[in-house]
Amino acid sequence: MASLNKVMLIGHLGKDPEIISFDNGTKKMSVTLATSERYRDRNGEWAEQTDWHNLVAWGNLALDIAEKRRNYVKGDFMYVEGRLKTRQYVDSQNVNRYVTEVVVDKMMNIGTKRVQNNPEQQNTSYNSYQQSAVGSQQMGNYQQPAVGSQPAMSYQPTESYQQPSYNNPPLPEMPNQEYDDDLPF
């Protein structure tokens, strides 16, 4: 039988991501993520419980964060996918310690406090995409038409389209039967 090790979390980053570079060029990103749950306690008062998760990323994701292609900071609201991994190590007092981490496969910013506090940072990833698209509009012999200009060909329908009207059929009526008791069986 197959098994599954899948974690999906939505929460806030507890600190800025830390990048560690190894001698062979590999990069490791580590950060903490807080997830909160609100519930009513026995007295009917709202209570909140926060769990902290250790996140670790390797490879391209860690490289993107290290080179600031993905700029995550403390407080960002994140969606994370990955798998659980438990590792063992011996601390300085020769005691075996265990650490459970989420090895991240996907990480996406779904909200940030920076945007609320600094409006000119809104849509920064979209704006940088637009700026890069403007520079790449000319490709070979093809040139994109300017915004607002007429295209070379336009579609003109030959007949006007009439959207069909659907009449709602009447609902069937229930038979009028009288029963000796309230139950129909």
C-alpha cells in the first residue's frame, strides 16, 4: 500500500528567512511559520492557539530567496506546501535531540503587511512583470500593436446572435392524499 507525506499550511512568517550556503554551492533556507486557530473555550470566550512550524527549503526555492527574486519578510501571510521530515542530532551536552521540519516544495505570498503600510509597494511583482514585458515586446520581425490601435483584422459577425430564452417549467404537484397519521409510510 502506498503512503502519503503532504503538508499544507497557511500562516504568518515569524522571522525573515535565513540563508545558509554550503561549500558545494548548495543553499538552505530556514524560517518559522505561525498558524493560529480560534475557538470558544468552556466559558464561551474566544481563545486563540498558535502553533509554530520550522520550514526548510533547498535548491531553486532557497536560491530564489537568497538572490531576492522572492522577497519574503517577517509577518508575510504565506501558503506553504511540503512534507514532514524528522531528523536527529546530538547537542553539545551529548543528548540526542529530534527536530521535525516541513521540507518546502511550494511557497507563495498571499498577503503582506508591507502593502498595507506602504501603498507604493502594491503589485510590485506585477509591475516588475509589466516592465519586463515592455522591454520584450519586439521579438524578431513581430512587433506588438500599440495599446488602443486597431488590429489588422477584425471579426464582424454575419448574423446577430439571439440568446435563447429558457422558460422554467412548472414544478410537479404533490398528490393530495390524506393519511391517518403524520407518517407517509
